[in-house]
Amino acid sequence: MEEINNVEVVPCTESEYLKPFRVLYNQVSYLFVSVLLFNTTSHCFVLVKQFRPAVYMCEWEKAKTKTSQGAEKTEEGDASESQEGQSASAEESSPSSQWPPALAGVTYELCAGLVDKPDLSLEEIARQEVLEECGYDIPASKLKRITSFRTNVGLIGSKQTMFYAEVSDDNCVSAGGGDPREGELIEVVKVPLHEAMTFAYDERIPKSLGLIFSFIWFHNNMSPKYKISTNV
Amino acid sequence: MEEINNVEVVPCTESEYLKPFRVLYNQVSYLFVSVLLFNTTSHCFVLVKQFRPAVYMCEWEKAKTKTSQGAEKTEEGDASESQEGQSASAEESSPSSQWPPALAGVTYELCAGLVDKPDLSLEEIARQEVLEECGYDIPASKLKRITSFRTNVGLIGSKQTMFYAEVSDDNCVSAGGGDPREGELIEVVKVPLHEAMTFAYDERIPKSLGLIFSFIWFHNNMSPKYKISTNV
């Protein structure tokens, strides 16, 4: 993740942010899958950490707005705006610039992907994502369906199906990291079971709701098989 | 909701689906709020039900694809594709047409809104949404922060802060329904506490992940104050 350091904000002359739309309607991409991965050898959740241009643009807009409003003014009630550590805010890291550090665009998420191969089952698509992004080779039959829901109903409305899978160190066949041909630059990260609930509700760590929900789902459904600390 | 009946799919000659982007960068809209509302008089959750064009477009794409692939072919592994009742699928309701019924674009969601007034706190914005969409007039101090997270990291990357608020029938001052000037057509629906967990995991009911997560959060955090059935 450290190799992301050439972040620039340039005019969007060719509608870069519309490309996902074109994909959406050309590749039957109304379906997504995500997978909560639990490593039973190390008792860790296996997540991905990605630089997300859209998140970065939000942070850039925020930094710009704050700069124009003056440094003293803070957003009332938004506790997590005073970010530290992993989600360094623009004010702390580059007070003289409107460009936040690249880290401001990095989020923690579940292993996930687009359903772009209509001949494969959702489980098989999920299996491929687990292999490509996280490096674990498991049979599709190990994917347990958690539930499905609509994502971003205001703009996309796609359906996402969430799975749970247990993996072990024996299933680990590569470092993961995504498919470079698809422009993916993914870092695989592990969150120990005993830190999961603290991680889920720590607003300083930028993450997707799917990640938070899946940790709570695990807590409610996988205990007492795996004991998860709720001392938060 | 029944008055939505003139659904047509026409060529998108003026990039209708890009308008949200324009709003996004003009109105400091990197922040959203959502509110889980619990009515302590009737022991019901108060939700909103909306026609979502983006969801409808997804269903339209799905119906088109399935028609072109033949009616016999089903999507393996996607159990909820065999939808019934509230989320009638295209095949069942309009076998001779590629246009699904309007109901296919309706989703259940938490009361929510865009943070478009920079001078107000997130709690105050949330309070206004509760009043406009659901008709309950409560002080901002009754809004308890649950957590925050990133939404749709691939395309938008906005931050959503989720609140919880208890309301009573005494706080109900209008029927809600959103602001017609903003084009909102919202139906307020109640889900009894004892049906909440079944509702949350019923994949035939189209809903946002925020809704599912908030019900589970309530179950984990508001019990035993309010007993929620887990017999699902």
C-alpha cells in the first residue's frame, strides 16, 4: 500500500467516474458478492485494504471545503472527523495543501467482487475472488451464504450477496493482492478475533458497512464455536 | 406507493444518471446520515419504503438478460432470485414484457438523507429527516450515534453516520412522506419488534444493508431493555 504516493487531482476531462456505469450495463453487473473470511489456524479475519479513488475524492472535497471555511471551524457532532492513525485527515498531514495524503483514500473491506461471469454460480465467483484477492484456494462448497441486500440504492441499486468462509493456513497458495491486469492493488490484512469488535466500531478506521455487519454476524452466529470478545 | 404505475424505460439521452454526481460535488455531499427509529408506544421500527430508479434499472437489466438467455436458465446459487410477494420478479409478473412491475424498484430502508446544510450538526440534519420522512418531531439530543462507515467505496465513497432514536406516538406530528419539492415519494412502514429479525434476514424483501445491520445492532445493544425475538 505504501507504493501509492503519486496522487494528483486533475480535471476529469473524460468522465472517469462514469466508467463504472458503462461496465454496469454491459456486463450484467447488477450482482456483487462479498466474503467474510475467517482463518481457523490463526483465528484472524482476513480482509482487504484498498486505495479507493472515490473515497479519496470525498476527502479531497472535505479538505477543500474546510480550508475555505477556515481551520478553526469543525463539524459538530462528527466525532470521527478528528481522525488519527490509519485514516490521517488532511488537516493533520498536509496543512498547507488541499491534497490529502494517499492514505486518506484507503479503506478496509471484505474480499468482494463483481459477478461478471454469468455461467458461474455466485459461490464460484466468490471462490475466485477469495483466491485472487486473498490467496486462499478453497472449494466453492465452503462458502456459506449469510444474506443479500441492495447496495447504494440511490445511484446503483445492485444486489450484493454476502458469504462466510473458513480457511486455514493450508489453503493459502499465494499472497493474493488482486489481478494487476484489472488494475487492482490490494493489501491483505488480518484482524485477530479478539480485536474484531473493537475494530468494527472504531470510527477512526475507514471501512465499509459490510465489514462491520459481517463481524457482528460472526459474533452472533459463530459463538460459541469461536469466542469473540465483546469487551468494547 | 401504489400510485407509481407509469414506469417506462426510455433511452437516457441526457445522462439522467449523472445528475447525482453533479449534486455530490456541489453541495458538500460527502456525508450522509441514517436513523434507526424505534416507536416505544407500538414497539415497532419505523422504516421508509421508496421507489428507487437505480434498483428498478437493475431489475430491468436482469429481466432483459434472462429473456435473452431463455426462460429455463436460472441463476445457480442465488436463492433469492426466486422472489415472491413484495419483490415480484419480472418473470412472474410480466412474462411477455421486459419491463418489470414498478414494485421491483421498491426498497425498504432506514430514514436517511444527505448532509446538505453545512451549518447544522449531523444530529440536527438527522432530526430534520426524521420529521420530513417519517413525521416524528423529536429534539436532536434524542439521536444516539451508532457508528459511521464508508458507502459504495467503488463509486461514491461517501461517509454515512448512523443514529438510533426512540420516538413515541406523542411525537408523531404528520404522516411523513418526504419533501415533494425534492421529488421524494416515501411511504412510512412499521415493522413490529417481534418480526424484526425475520424481516432482516428475509431475502425476498428488498432492503439496504443499513437496515439489516441496524436491526442486529438493536438486538445486541437494546436487549434486554426491549426484548427482540431471535426465533428465526
